[in-house]
Amino acid sequence: MKIIRETIIRPQKGFEKDVAGTLAELGDHLAGQPGFIEGYTLDGLEDAGLLARISVWESRDAADRSAVLDHTIALRAKLQRLAQPGTQELLLDIVSERHAEPVTA
């Protein structure tokens, strides 16, 4: 079953670019791991300063294997140091999927 790993971060003042860069580095790193499907870095539209990273995985095992790699742990620790208290790390099962229907002319 596919799963989503989500990280929601509010950077400390003055560290917004560092957090964005670290999220991008984390995304690049995860994209090369077995079982990775797709990932997104998000910027809060209505909550300025809020950043997030979502990755979709083939399975929980694949997501868990990538989470314990030394480089992944180092990047997540860096994010924790640059974030205000309240950073959230979530692991969510995808229980239903919907896809857009192809548009025919």
C-alpha cells in the first residue's frame, strides 16, 4: 500500500532560505531511493513562512528504509535545528486514490 511521509516546518526567523534549501536537498536525496514515487516541496499560501515536504512511497518499508539512511537523518536533524518548535513529521497511509480523467477533444 502506498504511503505519504510529510514534514511541516516553520523556520526560525532568518533561516527561511536555509530550510528551503535543505528541503530541496532532502527531496533530491529521497528521489533516488528505491520505492520513491514522487515528492513535493510546499510553501504556505495563507500562512507565510510555513514550509512542507511530502513524499509518496510504494510502501511503508521503502519509506522507512530511506528514513534511516545516514544522509536522511543528517538532513532531518539540520531541519530540526533551523525550525521553530512544533515541526511535524507524519506518516500517512493512502486509503483512496482519485485521478483526473483524460480530456478528449
